[in-house]
Amino acid sequence: MITHEKPAAKVSAESPFSKKKKCCPFVAAKVERVDYKDVENLKQFITERGKILPRRITGVSYFYQKHLKKAIKQARYMALLPFVLEE
């Protein structure tokens, strides 16, 4: 009997292309809800120009990214965060 199994790819820990998987900061901190009034926490997830950072940059899970987006937009509406920062 001939088996056509391929050997498992070996990735060394010292490889320059291997990256550590980002974990969600909200899951790690066991946050139940993203609050729009917590401006200091929300500022970590927007750029200096006022744009919301994407998940691939921050490592936030899909569930918390939706809530983060809502909280940032609500904080902007309540004038806790600026829509666009002045240059």
C-alpha cells in the first residue's frame, strides 16, 4: 500500500517570517462591554488623524471590533472624541 502523505512543514521559532498571533486586548482583560465614556481606552484604537484602526492592526476580535466601532462613533456624537483632529 502506498500512502501519499506529505511531511509536515517545519517552521522554526527563529524564522524571520513567523509572527506571534495577536490576541484581543478585550478578551485578555475580560471586558464584558466596550463603554463609550472610557475615552482613554478608545483613543488607543484611533489614529492621530481620528480614523478607526482596523482589526488586522490592533488584533481586536470581530465581536469587540463591532462594539468598539459603535462606542467610538457614539463618543464622537457626544463630543467626547473629535471627528477629525486639527492639523
